[in-house]
Amino acid sequence: MTIAKDDIPHVGPGTAGGAWLRRYWLPVGLESELFDIPKALKVLDEELVLFRDSQGNVGLVGQYCAHRGASLEYGDVEERGLRCPYHGWLFDVNGNCLEQPSEKRGKEFCAKVRHTSYPVRELGGLFFAYMGPNPATPPPLPNYSPLVDHGGIRQIEPTRHFNYNWFNFYENSADPVHVWILHGSSAYGEQSWGNRFFSTDDPPNFEPVDMPYGMKIVMSKNTGDSVIVDEMSLGFPSILQVGDTEFVHGKADPKKLMNNGSDIEHFMFITPNDDHHFMMFTVDYYTGPDPNFFTHLTEMRKREEPKEVLKFYDTRPLMPFRGNVRREDIVTQGTQKLLGERREHLGTSDRGVIMLRKMVLESIKAVAEGGDPKGLNLKEDSNGLVKLDSFVGIRN
């Protein structure tokens, strides 16, 4: 079977890229954002509804009722499930039809109706769904380290939504060169460690490294007696882990980096809505000594505003953007066409991107041929945690 890079960005049912993504548990919502009404959302180009019945069971079911297609986004949440507002059909979290008030032989008819549904599990404040084959026996949901309490404090940001292809964002982290070019005048260049480590004139060395969970980018710079290292990881299928948030955005004293390294895990879980939209669930887990760290981090992020003075004739829709890392990413990633639809000339500095694409294509092909993709079954450490490498500090 021929798999090409054109297959990577497509996520819908029946696509090779979509079949690969459906083999993993993907986050679909935050516990803090799900209330006593249904929440409509699109996941992998399927229109769905997330809800929690009054017994606390969480379901992800097809948005349109199996009866006449009315939207269950406007349904009523009850003890046993979600009731359609049109004719009162009741569905539980597993897609079983429990009641059909207008049918005299309702129970017999109900038994013949099976509504679209996917298993959902909660971990650390996130709801994960499995949309792959054999939903009765899905793979284990990994105990991702920042979602499991182990002596620190957790912060979960509100869900963020983006209007471009998910892979444009994901593969960006396999391209560290953009950090000291695009972000050189924003957070990554605003402290002594950043100016030294991410200097455009003297950038760090970097290498992509194959890992069981996916890959990592290891940036390093020799200081004479030691080596400063900054790692970023890409967990399959769509997780990013950055370890330098404490220093880049929190502006921690660089001496701490030299002496103790980073105390934070910064996970970004990416879930595609369709080929042109995705949502992101950002989780930070801090194990350092400052009980007010996240208050400090929030205050520091608020200072990262674009520094450009907008000219009166500049009508570009995404201006201004320089000076804020997240806006800088949106401008550059969001203006790229889908992979396979854009013309590229990759060089040696793109070796991380090249390696990532190759690994993804191999995983897509494995699924297409009936096998398991990379990173599906991850080993836990001695504390029962699944970790992605994100070391930031000194290695002697």
C-alpha cells in the first residue's frame, strides 16, 4: 500500500491519516468545561456531542438523532442519558436507545437502534475518547505524567481553538531553528540564558532522536566545563512537551537552570476537528518550591504583547504579532497550506521535520496493513507514570 505525505493532514473517516489517529485515545474536552447541558464538537471530521448524565457517566455520541436527525446538542440530560427534544428518544452514553415514547412497541424497536458512540475516560481533568476499532477492548489510556498527581500542582488552561491544519502546528516543534529566528525578539530572547542559548549568531546544536513515544529534539550548547541542554518531545500521535516554560515564559533566574534544571512539564494535547481546524488542551505540572508559580506564570504571559506599532495602512488580518510567541506561531503555521498542497525545499536544518514525517508515514502504513502504530502501548516508569523527555539544564 502506498502512503504519501499527502495522507498525513487528512483526518476524516476513510482516510489513512484518520485511521492512524483513531488508534489512540484523544482528548475531547475538559472536565471544568462540561456542565449539565450537551456540548457539540467535531472530532476527526465527525459531528458529535459530549455530555454527562446525572449519574456522572460521560458519553460522546453522534450529534444527530438516529430517529429523524435533530441535533442532540439541544437534548435534555437525564439520569440515564440524553433525550432528543424532537420525539423524546433517549440514548445512554453507550449509544443504546432506552426509550421511544411515541412507539407502542418501543422496547423492541429500541433494541434495533444503535446510535454512534465512543468510549470516554477522564484523567487529570481531561476527557479522552477512543474512536478506533474494537471499542470494547481499546488500548490502555497512558498515565501521562502531568495528569497524574505525584507531589506537584497542576494547571489546565481553557481549551484553545485554531483555524488551520493540526499537523502544521505539530511538526513545528520538530523544527527548532524557527525558535531563534521567529521567537528571537519575544519570550525566547528576553533573558540572559535565552540570549546566549538561542542566539541567531551562535545558535545551539540540535539533533532529532527516535523515542518509543515518538521523537524528541535535543538542543545543546557547550559552555566549556559543561553542556546546556534543552529538550522538546513529540509524543504520538499529537502531543507536544516543552520543558523550558519556567525560564522562557516564567522568567526564572537562569542560575536556577544551571543549578537545578526545570521543575515543570508543559504538555499540549492536539485534537483535530477536521482538516482545517484543531483544538488544544494545555496542561502544566509543577514540582518546584514556589506554591504561587502559576499565578506568577500567568502574570508574566500577560506581558508578552506584540511590540510592533501598526501602520495605518497595514490591513493584514493577523497584525501585529511580533513579541508574542503564540501569535507568532499562528501567523507562520496558520498561513501554510496543508502538507502535500504546498511547495517546499527542505534543507539540512529541516532534519527534524524530515524524520518526524517519515515516522508518521511509517505508523500510518502500519495501521493500513493491520499493525499497531508507534507509541500505542507505552511503558510506565517506577512511579506508574508515562513521561516524555523534557530535560532543561546542565549536563556535565
